[in-house]
Amino acid sequence: MLHRPRRLVFTAAALCLLAACTPISPTPTPSPAPSYRCTPEAGGDEFDCTQAQHDEMIAKDKLYAEAEAVYRKFFAEEVRILRAGGTAAVTPTLEETTTGAFLADVMDYYLSLRSDKATLVGGEVRLATLVRVPGVSKAGSVIALRACSDASSARIVIEGKDSGPGRRGSDLLYFIRVDGALKIEGADGKEVSSCDQ
């Protein structure tokens, strides 16, 4: 009778040892899904988005940054040409930043400045605004920007005579890829009374 309780004690102790030797694996907690934040193409408040939407936003931001750099380079060259009284030949910078109908149009304008002996003098020619224009395309363009430039503090001089202030102009610019390079291919422009509109 004494053996049975002792055996039960040993059995209970063995079960306790066996249970202690078997690690209890904790229930794995699922790692939270990565969260992404996107900003609307035209600007505004951030919102939760998928990785695909985030990747698309990053790619679009890079494209806009590239287009802005191209336009700023073109704009600096245009100011130089206006102050020089036009040009008869396509400059390397124009070749690098423009193509197609846009290049043909600006060259016609620059040639007319030369023939009219017209220059832009004094004052400042500033790029007042340069903004994204989402969802607008023309003739296969991949991205669009709107630029507003203000040359109203400068003067137009034709054949040595003052012909009034420079213009304020708003241009909707269309960009395409040519041999891997982004270039301005077209523009819809108009004169405006202010770039603050």
C-alpha cells in the first residue's frame, strides 16, 4: 500500500518534468502590414494608400521634377536670347530642352526679334510660378506644367526705340520623351494681367 502512493508521486513528478522540458511556443503575432502614405498629384493632404499607388506617386514625382528642371533650363536660355535680340540658329540648350512644334515656334519668334532688331532690356524677367497640371495631355505628351513668367519690369526696345514693357505670360507646357530625354514639345500660351491668378 505504501508503494502505490510513492509510484503516484514519481509519476506526477515525471509528468511535471516532462511538461517543464517541453517549451511552450508563444502564439506568433502577425507583423503589421507596411503602411504607405501618398500625396495627391495636384498637392493636398496625405492619405493611406497601397504600395502600388505609392510607387506610382514616386515615379510621377520624379517625372515632374525632371520636367521642372528642363523648363527652368529652357527659361534661362530664353531670357538670354530675348536680351540678345533673338538668334538665327538653334542653340545647344534649345536642342536639349525643346523639340517638334514648340522648337519651330520659338525659333520663328527668335528670328522675328532679329529681323525687327528687338531686344528686352533692363528690369527683371522672373519665373513667377511653375505648377503641375495633372491629367492633361496633348499629342502624346507624358506630363504637363503651367508656367507664368513676368517681364513687365523690363522694356522692349525696337530699333533703339522704347516700345513698352515686357509681357506677363502664362503657358501650359507639354513634355514628351525623345530618345530618353524629356523635352518641351508644345505650349498653349496667353498674356495675363497678373501671375497671381
